[in-house]
Amino acid sequence: MVSQESMIHVATDEDWARRQSDGGYVPPGFAQEGFIHCCHPSQLARVLRDFFANQDHVLLLVLNPSLIAAEIKYENVIDGMAHPHIYGSLDPQAVVRELSLVREAGGWPIPADL
């Protein structure tokens, strides 16, 4: 089971595959925003519902914050809850688990072990 302290970054397979050629991982939009969006397991359902409604498949990258060299800031977003943001590239070694998730007719099936 993943602890509540773990962080999750939602990515696409294509974006995550690009990390191999670049070294560290940064998602599209990083240049404009300056950080990598993440969430805690308790925030995942809302993030998927609100920001990935047009996707049919995503990749959940479960992160160990202690393995992230870049600065992590907890900042408020639309829902008023503090979400973790990584201000730098993500070392792939910080990813402790990759989960492929396919949207179903009723929405995103959140894994029970998060």
C-alpha cells in the first residue's frame, strides 16, 4: 500500500517515455508553469475528474518525495487544498510505481491500494 505521504503525478505514456532521451522528466507545460503538478492519493479522484476528462488512458506515477532532489512546494489550487508541486525536473528514480489507468463508463477506477 502507498502511504498518504506519497505523491502522484498523472502523465501520458508518450510524455513519460520521453524522459529516457532527456534524462530527467518534465511534462508539457513545464516551461510555462515552472513546476510539475502532483497530488496525494486523497486528491487523485478530483484531479482525474477535473483535468483528465478528455483522456481515456493515463499513467499514474507514484513518487517517493524523499527521492526528489528538486524543491517541492505545497500550494493552493482551485479546490483550496494544498497540492504538491515539483519545481524542477523529476528524476525517474523517484518513481516507485507506475500504474496504467483506463477510464471506464462511470469514470476513473481509482486503485484501492493507493
